[in-house]
Amino acid sequence: MDRIDYRLAFDLAPVGLALSRQRTMVDCNQALCEMFGASREQLVGQSFRILYPSADEYERTGARIEPIIKRGASTYADERIMQRVDGRFKGETFWCHVTGRALDPADPHAAGIWSFEDLSARRPVGAALTPREREVAACLMDGLTSKEIGKQLGISHRTVEIHRARLMRKYQAHSTPDLVHRLIAGT
């Protein structure tokens, strides 16, 4: 039987992959580089922060991941808006499905492996959104209620409703299901 070249498999995987230590990329594959418009040299050694549209979103996402993994979840996954790092699309935001596994659940950020799937072909970002609107939009697409979103994001359900109302205006939606449809369609 032929030996599998795991390095080659990692490099040529059809999804973006990154290995991390303390939320810093220690290795990544070609698909991740292409997705974010950056070279491996630009990403390795950098904080995942450079992949987020804002520092607040980076911090809040990290804070959300930790208790979920510490409670015993083997992986963490969500869909969020990320940002291209370099190239002709520098600064462009896009929907991304992110899944990660901590190597030590007791210390979720110590080391992990993360996969990234670019959803922009089927879910374009259709409006300029604030960081909080992006988070609320992602939660709405997961089917969460205002109270559940508030709990997850650490804000009141009334504040969630304000952000949802702004999203509905920006997307010209007539109801929450219509808003979710427009978010998915990117219209």
C-alpha cells in the first residue's frame, strides 16, 4: 500500500484549513490563501484577527467559542462574515462557514484546526452592515429567536430587535422570514 502524503493532502484540500495556537495561524493551506487573497507568508504567524471585518467581531467570536468547547462540544461551527486580506478584492466581505476543533477542550484557544468554506457564490453580502448587524444576521440565519440571539451575543433581546429592524430596512424585508431569505440570496 502506498503511503499517504499528509502534507500534500493538507495543502491540496478543497476547503481552507488552518492550524492555530492561541488564535494565531501556525500553518494554512492553499485553499485558505486563495479564499482570503493572501500568500501563505502573509497568513502564517498572524492572528486570525486579520480575517475579520472588525476587531470587535474577532473578540466576540473568540469569547463565544470558548465556553461552547469547554462544555464538551467536540467542534464549534458557525457561518459568519469574513474579510479578504489582500489582492484585488482586499477588504471585500463574504459569508464563510467556519468549523473548528480544539486539540484540548479544557483550553480551546491553545491549539486547534479550523476549516473555512467560502459561501459567497451562493450567499453574497448584499448590504453594508455594522459588526453587530453581521452577528445578528448570522444568528437569524441559524433560526435563533431574539432572546436566544441576545443570550449568545451578550446583549438584550430589545437590542437584537433594533438590529433586526435595521437589517430589515437595509434589505427591504417585510418580515423576519423574508429577511432571512434576502440574507441567503444576498439581495
